[in-house]
Amino acid sequence: MTIAPADFIAGMAKGLAVLESFDTERQRLNATLASQRAGITRAAARRHMLTLAHLGYLETDGSYFWLSPKVLRFSGSYLASARLPRVAQPTLNRLAAQTAESFSAVVLDGDQGVIVARSGSTRVLAYGLHLGARLPAHATSTGRVLLAAQSKSAFNAWMKGRALPRLTAHTTVDPAKFRALIEQVRTRDHCFASEEHELGVGALAVPLRNMQGHTVAALNVAAAAHRVDARTMERDFLPLLLDAARELRPLL
């Protein structure tokens, strides 16, 4: 969404940038680190962090700051009010009970996929497939499905000047090869990715479309890579995922 410059509140944007500076790589930040990550001055970062601590969104020992449980109010409100997680959850629960594997619904946020609903085996939880997890779009089956759903001009804009980080020895990082993969996903309308994001995990994803035909999320199943290969996943799970996508379409 684009707004007029007069409607843009720079202070709010800076405060949110400070909050977004915290992640799994950096759970604790001081003003210097936060300023570098948020792209603002150290003095501004310090003021924002002190304000956020005063409001209860950060905790501090006087030097370093870290997120407090209060930030979960935002995610909790989203999960309680957003339509997609509510309508997808029963289907995910059924699929997980039927197969004893893990299923997720994922939406695209910039260069990451965000798990907004999930159900299933705890065997792969160690790989970060928990509710709210943010996964690199280029290296995951769901991310590739969501990127393939973009118009070619939008995807070209997403790719422009972008480096594709290598996360494992199997990650596709060459831009030309990655573009070819996305084109393949467009043609096949599903995606299998094995050990490109995390070693030991393979996943198969399909798009979740609404009644207007717009892709609003991706639905995937994840399993231990040593147990299932691409052919097995497509044989055993692709029909289940496609049926689930058709079932959910009128509800999205």
C-alpha cells in the first residue's frame, strides 16, 4: 500500500524497525546494534528502545534489550481475527491425523514465508516449523509456490539485485537456475524442495487460491528427507494437498 508523504509517521516506522531488528540471530541488542539493524542513528535507536521498554514491549538490563511476551499481543490478535488461519486449521488437523506428518499454511512477507497455521507431528519442530516461524522464500517449497503465483513483472522486481543465500549444500543460489525453478513451479502448480532450507527435511507445497483465483497462501507437508523422496511425496501427498486446496477455496 502506498500513502501520501503527509500521512506517513516516521517515528512509528522507526519504532517498528527497532522491533523488527530482533530475530533468532540476535535476541539481545544494545542501541548500537539496533541502530545498525534498523538503519537509524544510535540516539534514535536508544530513545525508541527506552520507549518500547516503558510500554512493556521490551525488557532490559540497562545495557541490552530483548523482546517481552507483550509483543505476542500482535500475533495473537492476528491469529484470532484473520480468516485464513481459522479456516485452514481444521483441514490441517485432519491431514495431520490422517498421515502423522506436519502440515502448514504459509503466506509471503517480503523475502520470507510466515507460517500462520500448522498441525502435525512434533518430529520436525526442531527444524523451525512452528507457528509464526519465518522461512526464506527462495529455499522453501511454500516460498517458491508463492513466488510463482506472482506476475512475471512482480517476480522480476523481487529478483532484481537480490542475492540468494546458501543455507545448505543443496540450496539453489544461481539466479538463472532459480528462475527456471520458479517457471517449473508455475507449470506444475506444485513444488517439492528437499534439504535446501534445513538438512534432513523435505517438503511439498501447493497454492491455496480463493474463489477469484488469487493465491492467498501455500499449503505444504514436511517430512524427514530420509523417509520420503520427491516421487513418494508426490504419489502419497500431492492428491491430499490438492483435495485440501479445493476444499478450502470456497472459504478463502
